[in-house]
Amino acid sequence: MSFTLEPIGHVQGGRAEPLDDHWGTSRSAIALDEVRFGPDALAALAAFSHAEVLFLFDPVAAKAVETGARHPRGRGDWRVARSIGS
């Protein structure tokens, strides 16, 4: 099964470098594509309890994506389990 994602907008602000940590002070806004969506697209959004946002970090090189176990947040003193039950 595969899915095709079609962007509906873009992020304004945030960070220039895709680093793992220290995101607490970063602030961004999602800007909808004004050609496809008018002001009424967000009408009554504040009445909802939450919104689901899917995003891709596209500037990260494929080789830099970590898919295996690693020490959390640089904690080299924490043991990384090699398999379930080890």
C-alpha cells in the first residue's frame, strides 16, 4: 500500500537547520495555499479540540536519517537494547 501526499501549504518561520534538539523556543506558522483555500477554510477552527498535522522534514539527507536504535539525546551512558528481552 502506498499513499500520495499533496501539500496544502507550507511552514513559515522555525529553524534553518534540521537539528534534533532544542526546539522549545522555535515558533512557526502553517500558511495554507491561498490559491486553493480561502479565508473560510479555517472558519471555527478554534472550536475544535485539536488538529492533526502531518509534516515532512525534506531537507534532511537520506543518509542522515537514523532508523536504528541510538542513545537517547546523546546519552552515551544509557545502554541501547539490541533486541527484545536483551
